[in-house]
Amino acid sequence: KHIIFHIKRIKMLSRLAAKRTAPAFKKLARPMSTALTQFTEEELMLKDAVAKWAEAEVKPHVRRMDTEKKIDDKIIKGLFEQGFMGIETPEELGGAGMSFTAATIAIEELAKVDASVSVCCDVQNTLVNNMFKFYANQDVLQKYAPQLATEKVGCFCLSEPGSGSDAFALATKAEDLGAEGYRINGSKLWITNGGEAEIFVVMANLDPSKGHKGITTFVLEKGMPGLEVHAPEDKLGIRASSTTPITFTDVIVPKENVLGEIGKGYKYAIEILNEGRIGIASQMVGIAQGAFDATIP
């Protein structure tokens, strides 16, 4: 049922078999890393598995989902069941523990069939999960990473009406209430996965007097009073992917829900978007290849 689990199990068994038959000097040899132009055996297995899953489980629903402007809940559930929503997340946290290259492979293969499902998987892996993996303290990581890898969609809340992806100009504010936590007020626009999200990674300025150095990252959850996800945008394409406005009205966030260090949110946003852009590039390659394959089968 869990495609990545089977891939890793096959790989592990093959390694064990190789160890038992390898000469002693080969057991001491250091493993060779592959070139960027060459996929590992594990990555090739993933590529084939994602392609087959997308063809069988996603393709029959693409037109309907595009018309309804919503990814089928069963497909999102399937993404989790197959391990595609936690590709880089360590195995001990419920993920696959695979490479960034593996994540881009999955994104590309999904995009060949449906760009909306692909971008849902992309944002989950390259932006949301990696924010926790790279910057969260252990308590926050242990609490949220397993949920994001196995059952809950997340979204990355940076863009605003006046700032786009410009982390230096965001206007959403956070106020320190002491032991009570933080109060967040503001709005975000064009948030991918907003409609499905249960975990929200939110950039807000805790100290505007410091400019962008006051920007801090907070973790919010669906159901927090004052957090409201609005109707998705009516886009020209990738319509099944929810792209929503989100508003925060006196949302109280617990003290422990700061992701990383206070005042480092701008740095995290800039760094993580570099990964996200590679994911989107992979999606574009997949869309182009899918269009080519549909035109010249």
C-alpha cells in the first residue's frame, strides 16, 4: 500500500544480499554518490512507482477535479498513503527519508498527469515539511513533522496583497502577550493548499521597528479562533489546486508555536523559497512532458 515503504524494503534486502556475497575488501569501500545527471536505483524505482500511481489513480479524475476546482479527497489521502507527502522527512518522523532529488522526481511525474496534484505535493514537501526539518526546534519538529508526513496538509503563508513573495514588505503583525502567547493580525493571499490545510506556517512581524529582522515564523492550526480561510481564487489553470486568501483576526498562538528563532523568519523564507522554486521547475518540466506525450503518444 505504501509505495515508498516497499521501495526502501527492496533496497534494504538487496543491500543485505550484496553484503553477504561481497568480498571483505568491498565491505570496507566507501559508497559512491551518483552524479546529478544520474538517478540512484531507489530514485528510479520511485519514478516508476509515482508514474504508475498517477496514471491509475489520478488521471481518471483530472477533468472532473479541474471543473470542480478541488482535488478529490481520496487522492490527497492516497498521496499520504503512498508516502508522497513526506519524501524528505526522516523515517523516524514518519517520512520516507529520501533525497531532495527524489522529491523533485515525484513532483515531475505527478505533473505529467495533473499539475494541481503535483503542486499540492510540491508545496508540502519542498516548503512546509522542509521549514520544520531545517529550522524547527525538537519539540516543534516532533509534534508537527509526523502529522505532515502521514495525514495533514500544510500551507506556507508568506504572500500578501502588498508584498507577493517579498518577505521584506509583509504587513501581518504578531504581538507578544507574555505567558498567554502571541496575537496575530493580518491577511495572506494566493496561499497554495489553503483549502485543504490543517497546519499553517505563517510569517508575521513581531517587531516592526526592526524592519525585516522582526519577521518571525509561527505555526497555526485549523480551528484556531480568528483564523479564516476564504474561497479559492478562480484561476485560468491548475484549477483543482486551492489558492486562497487567509485572514488572521486576533489569533492567539501558544508561546511554543514559534518555528525556529525569533526574528529569523525573513531568512527562513528566502532560503526555503530557493528549494520551492526548484520544485516548481520540476512541475513545469512535468507539465511540458505530459503535454508532449498527450500530443504525440
